[in-house]
Amino acid sequence: MKYYAVFLPVISAERSTQFRPLHLEFLEKGRNEGWIFANGRFVDGSGGLVIYIGESIDEVLARVKQDPFVIENARGYEIHEWELVTNAIIP
């Protein structure tokens, strides 16, 4: 499996607020099913970051396009394969 960092820059603050509950449900589902490693918002309000787990960028792109933020044009997206390097103990 590979990791992919997906930046979600704000396109519309109003639409982001409107669709946030659906986006959070989507993220929770991904964490519970194991295809999201981690996620969080940028405290400056510019967007957020989701770390996806997948076999390929195409697999991750298909999931990103299911995010309500992306579907409703509240956020854009930028995907980069990410090499995890850590000494942290990850549960």
C-alpha cells in the first residue's frame, strides 16, 4: 500500500460550511474502513489535508472524487504520493 497526501484548498467558504457535516462523515467512513490514514484542517482556514492509503493514484483519485467537498465544488484537490517516515508509534 502507498500513502497519498491530498490537499483540499477552499474554493467556497460558504459551500465548505454547508457541506462540512457530509465531508466529516465521509472522512470517518474512510478512517473506519482503513483507506484514510489521517486528516485535519489548516488552522488558517485555507483548507485541509487528508492522507489516503491505496494501491495507486487512480484508486485514491476515485475516492477523492466521492468526497462531498469535491462533489459540491466547495474544495479543490491536489494529490501527491507521500513517503511516510516516522519514529512515532502508530496504533
